[in-house]
Amino acid sequence: MNHLEKLKRGLSTVLSALISVAIGLAFGFIILFLLSLSTYASAGEPFTLKQVFDTAYNEGFLRLMKGCFYMVRRGLKTEISQAAPLIMTGLSVAFAFKTGLFNIGAAGQYTLGAFGALYCAIVLKLPWYLCLLASVLFGAVWGAIPGFFKAYFKINEVITSIMFNWIGLYAVNTLIYGGGTGAMYCAKTTKTWVIGSGVYEGTTIPNISVFLSEKPQGLGLYLKDTSIAIFFAIIIAIILYIIINKTTFGYEIRACGHSQTAAKYAGISEKRNIILSMAIAGGLAGFGAGLYYLSGVAEWQPLVSTSLPGFGFDGISVALLASSNPIGVIFSALFIAHIDVGGGYMNASFFPREIADIVSGIIIYLCAFMLLFKTAISKGISRVFGAKKELEGGK
Amino acid sequence: MSEYIIEMRNITKVFPGIKANDNITLQLKKGEIHALLGENGAGKSTLMSVLFGLYQPDEGKIFKDGKEVKINNPNDANALKIGMVHQHFKLVEVFTVLENIILGAEDTNMGLLEKNRARKKVLMLSQKYGLNVNPNALVEDISVGMQQRVEILKMLYRNNDILIFDEPTAVLTPQEIDDLMEIMRGFAREGKSILFITHKLNEIMAVADRCTVLRKGKYMGTVDIKDVTKEDLSQMMVGRQVSFTVDKMDIQTGKTVLEVKNLTVPSKLHKNNAVKNVSFTVREGEIVCIAGIEGNGQTEFVQALTGLEKIKSGSIKLYGKELTKLSIRQRAKSGMAHIPEDRHKHGLVLDYTLEQNLVLQRYWTNEFKKAGFIRSKAIRKHAVRLIEQFDIRSGQGPITISRSMSGGNQQKAIVGREIDRSEPLVVAVQPTRGLDVGAIEFIHQELVKTRDSGKAVLLVSLELDEVMNLSDRILVMYEGKIVGEFDPKKTTVQELGLYMAGGKRTNEQTNEQTKASLAK
Ligand SMILES: Nc1ncnc2c1ncn2[C@@H]1O[C@H](COP(=O)(O)OP(=O)(O)OP(=O)(O)O)[C@@H](O)[C@H]1O
Ligand SMILES: [Mg+2]
């Protein structure tokens, strides 16, 4: 019965996430269809509904769904490189949720993490693993500050996190730009220096090719220049799962998340827990930025980065979709990265790539209803397995 | 017109692992007080929740005035004039008393809250029925007793005719209970019909017309109270004779375990101190009881003692070690177990499983922790043992989510957990609140055993029977002060009652009291 109950809880969570995804995609298709229709209509030439449908399906929906596999040679690398930071920001938000905190500040912590990593790589020319460590530390500090305010002054972490998002973003931009002469800033490209070669040897995370034979085949061929960041992210997710569920520290933070008063009664230090879990959440987000920028797939652009990095906010969707389960985060991050890459492959004359964001937006919206789906599903499962049978099994 | 205002026929309700209600029939006559009796976990709250629309029965039908009705949610119940005071109150902590009462039945004028009219109605009702509340206080700041009066006012505010009381007296003082009984009789005279759950047989004998008895989810029968005795009822409920007194040998007391000196604790409700200059000691092999009417500083005192709240001044020593500067955890480690007053707020993490809750005060010891990891096997073993020893009943044993357990069984889990820690001092606040007579008998025996093994027990109880039965010494607390110390063998319930009500005071106190009232 123990197992049946566990299975039921697990299955209903996964199924309800899948239902959210399915409904999100269905909405996405409807929007694609309407966009396709309006483009045809405004072209002024005669057209059939079948044409509209086919365009929406073949040049929009199918490519969205195919994600990186539409152009696997370049796509796979992009998708995997994006999934790694997404997993990390997802874990950041999920971990804070478990302690009853809403870490809307993952974006800011991510920004600081990026700064830490790039500073160590470009200015200090440290090896990549030390740069990664720096990204964790920078993110952790940025997370701990709202935690501190919450613990000692009871200021809601949502408010401080949002403020720290913007403070972080502009501070980092200013520091990097340095009036156009910043040490990390390349005036020609208006980005930070490209790391990974020349004087920056050893500052990037190694590529998957270190695991592969000389002449890789198939998937290996497409993945050989992708950094091993994704493995770090997956390993961290697994470690986090174990920490939350199998350690006394996890027991404490979950107790705080469920009931602060009972946790207090049990002698769990609420203040310590809040600061610590915000610091950990910040460190996770910062690490995500380290994984991304040290993979050498992108540079920071201090002049154009006037909105918060998307990975930070997407972390919220990733965590919600995964019901804050760290293992689930791996899959939901892969999914979000998948449709995001797919969004870029849609026929741009019909469909803006933001469709992918709309789909994930709808999915997040539906996540709020997940509890509803869950109860319905677990009722359904009970009916299938038979509550009566269960009774005979138990005592 | 049917003889019964409410009829629940052949109700069955299944939860994972347990048939909480198994073919139960309940018939409520108009204008009667109908008691519902059964052991902890017998299914009383479940049956009432079905009537109130919180649960849908798997089988069975409900009739009102002979007509079948479907009650899909509490709004339906409200429309049928059914109201319920829950075993665990369902109030919004950060709302005021008034806001809670009108919530869901707000009087509005062009979309704006008519708070003044509502306030008048509430004050009128509260005066008429003697339900004293402060409409402006926040619910999180008021005592459980007042919270309950708020719940009753909620029903009256909605003009309900069928009133369900799920263990209303568990949290009340003897005086308040008498008042409530009178209020219920008044309701019945007005033609309201009452369903009344209680574990206290005296109360059933005093007010109920009839009583339906459940055992392990099954219907055992309905009896007319005038035809039965207390003993008959307990026999019907648990299937054996229950002794209502505790056997206790005299034993020699040992060293001083707890020494409280000049302890003063601020109040959250008013500017005065909640606990004023309290001093006493508890020795090994002694059950010392703090008796008093609820709201006289006992809650604040215990919270200060256990570290949940800060003190103003004074000292607390455990075996000579000063505790006032120590954290909750350090106090617990120094040898203090604590059965808290509020099982939902402090006693349990409701969303944790039973086994996780059973180590809430011990998960950090080496028994359950190894290199930072939880030893799940040890936790399971511990849970299985306590469940067996304290007869904690639930649908799925160790992995039951604590929230789904019956109130009495939640209480048994907490009491079992704390007694089992075998610390030199057990601070027990209302340890038997909400337990059935059989379980009370057992917990009392356990507390006496604790004392006999040379430990100290500090009992805080509103229940005078319990106080008289269990304690070796009684301290009466009134308005934050200890106003008298008694030997239970040499005092009477009446004398205690007098002190508890502040009838006997020293001159100094009287003066202060007069000054305070003049100042108002
Ligand atoms: N929501 C729920 N989910 C699962 N099991 C439940 C739920 N509610 C009650 N139960 C189970 O049903 C049984 C009956 O519970 P109920 O609360 O009705 O008991 P009770 O007679 O009110 O006991 P008490 O005197 O302790 O309050 C218990 O074993 C409890 O564990
Ligand atoms: Mg109950």
C-alpha cells in the first residue's frame, strides 16, 4: 500500500504536468493558426483554410515541437547550452519554494553570478573551475541579502529580491562597461571579451569531446563542441534532491516551509534557515550563469542588457512545472529550452519567436491549476485500482 | 413532515486505508441536543463533515425534513441552515474577530462593507448569549477560548438552525463549559437542533437528550440519555469498563529540577505583563500543576519557559543551569520535553507524515541522523513502536499525512513523542485535550509512570478533575500571578475555583486591581 500511495502521488504529479504542457501546446497551436490566418488574409491573395492550417502546422507548430531536432547540427548545442543554466535557475526557485520562500530574485543572482564568472575569467584569468566557484559565491551573496532582510526585519523577500534584481543588473552593466574602458569590455563588439582561447586559455568549461573518441559519430558529432556544463547541472539537481529528501538539513528546511511555528517549536532556527536557503538558492542561480558564460556560447552585453536575463524568470516556470522537484526540474528545463530553440526555427515571416514564450507562459498559468488536475487524477487512479481492494490490503 | 429534521442514512465514507464511516445512520430531532460519542478516530468528525458538505459520502443519503438533499459544499449546508464549529477552528489568523465572523456573509451597501451594522449585530448576539469577544482583536492574538466563541458567533450570525459542535468543550474552562451548556440549552429551547461531539461523559449526561455511539467507524446504537449511566456509555463506546480515577502511590521527591524565580513575561495583548513575578520549583518525582482559568498567563508562562517567547526579567533554572539565555533547541537538549497547547500551530508539521512528526524533537540526535543524513529505517522503527505503544490510529500507519489524522490521534502522537523522550522535565499543557476516556486513562497512567521514575512533570491544565487526580501540588494562577499553593488531598474543587476566579486575593493585589480599574 505504501508503494501504491507513492506511485499515486508521483503519477498524478507527472500526469498533471503533462496535461498542463498539452493544453499549453494546444493554445500555442491556436495562436499559430490565427497568426497564419492573419498573414494570409493581409497578403490579399486567395487562400484555402488548408493552406493556413498547413503553414501553421508545418512551419510553426512542428518546428516548435521539434526544437533542436529541426536543425540538429547547430540546434542541439544551443538547446543543451541553454538547458544547463535553466536547470540551475529552476533549482534555485524550487529550492526556495521548499523552504516556503519565493525567490523571484533568481535573475539578479544570475546576473551577479555572470559577473563573478566573467571577472575571474577575463580580469584574473583564473581556470574555469575557480571562475565557477566565484559565480556561486556572487550569486549566494546576492541571494543572502534579501534573506537577511526577511529574517531580521521581516521584509518580504519578494520585494527585496525584485529591487536587488535591478540593482544587480545596473551595477553589473556599469562595472563591465566602465565608461567604455572597462577591463572586461571590448569596445569593438560592445560585449565582454570572448573567452576560451589565446590569453584566456583554460577559462572555459571543457567540451563534451573530452569524453568522446577521436572521430565521434551520430549525436556525438553534434555534441562534441558543447560544454559539459549540462552534466554539472544534472549532478547538482540530483545532489539537491538528496539534500532535500534524505538529510536532516532538508528535513529542517521543509519543516520551515510547511509550518514556521512548528519548526520553531522543534528548535529549528528560522533566521538561520531563511538566510541559508536564500544563499543556497542564490548560489544555484549564480552557478547557472557561470555554466552559461564559461561555456563560451555567449558574451555579456552591458549596453543592451537593460532587461533582466530571461533565464532568471524562466527558472520560475521551470520550478512550477516540476512541482519544485529537483529531478523534475531537469526535464522541465529541457522542455522549456526545447520549445525556446524550436521557436527560433519557426518561419519568421509568419510567426514571431515569442510564441515559445507564450506557450511556456500558458503552461505556467496552468501550473496553478495543477493541484486541481492532481486531485482529479489521483481520484481516478483510486477508482482504477479500487479503494476497496486497498482497504483489504491494509489493516 | 418527518419526525426528524436531519436524517443521515447508511453513510459510508472511505479514506485511503480506512473506512472512516461504515454504514452509519444518524437521526436528529428538531429541538434536541444529540450527542455523538466514540473513541478517537471513530469517525465522528468525518460524519459531521459529510453533513456540512466538506466530504462527499461514498454511499448513503441525507434528508432534511424528510426530503433528500445534496450537500456538495459548506455553502449548500449554510443554505440549509446547517452551521458547524470545527474541532480545529477555521479562522483567518490575520483578520480581526469581526472580519472573521462576517467573512462569507458580508453585509454590503453598494459594494462597500457595512462593518458598523455587522458590529452591532455581533455585539447584540454576543450579549444575548453571553459570548464575550473583542471584535477588534486579531485572531492570532486571542485565546483558543475566544476563538471558539468567535466560531459560535459565526453560526449565529448566519441564523443557522442546525448547529454542529465538534468537541467545543475540549478547549474551555469548567466555568465556560457550564456557560456553553446553558447556551446550548437555550438554543434547543428556541427550537434549534444541536449535534454535539464530546469525549466528556458528564457533559453528555448534563445536556444531551439522546446519544449516538460510534466505534471504529461503525454504528453502535442510539440511546436516550435518561435511560443510561456514564458507565453504560463508556462501555458502549470502548467495549470495556474505564476507570475515571488514577492510582497513584506516594513517593519521595528528590532534587529540584526546575526553579523559576521572579519570572515576568510581557503580554502581546495589552501593555501589562502577562506573567508577573512568578516563582516556584518542581522536584524529581513530582507532578506540579498550574491551574487557572484560561487567559491568566499560563500560555505565556509556558512559552517563556520553553523559549517560544521572550521574557522581561527573572530566571529559569533546570538542575541549576540557567535557561533564559538559551535557544529552544538548547533548552530541549538541557532536558525539557514539551507537550504544547496548540497541536496544530506548534505540535505538528501537519503536512509531514506521522513518522516524520514522531521525530520532530529528536531528528537531530544520533539515533536518527548519521553524517547529516536521515536514518529512515530508524525513524520507521521508532514510529512503529510509538504507534503500537500509544495506540495512535490512522489510515496508513507511519506514512499517514498527519493532517488527515483525527484530532485525538494527533494529540496521542504528540504526547507519545514527548513522553517517550524521557527527559527529566516534562512540560505538559493540556495533555489530554480531545482524547477519549480510554486514552485519557492511559495518558494519565503514563504521566504518573514518568513521575514515578523520578522525573518532574509540570502540568498546565484547565480541567479540574485532571488537576485533582494527577497533581502532587497545585499552583493557582490568576492574572499572571501565583495566588495560592494547594495540596490536592487537602483542598476541594470549590476552593480552587474560588482562587481561580480571583475571589481570594491578598490586599496588595486588590489595591493594584482597583488602581487598574480606576485608570481605565
Ligand atoms: N481527510 C482525510 N484523509 C484521510 N483520512 C482521514 C481524513 N479524515 C479523517 N481520516 C481518517 O478517518 C478516521 C476517522 O477520523 P475522524 O476525524 O472522523 O475521527 P473522530 O471520531 O473525529 O476522532 P477524534 O475524537 O480523535 O476527533 C481516522 O482514522 C482518520 O485518520
Ligand atoms: Mg474529531
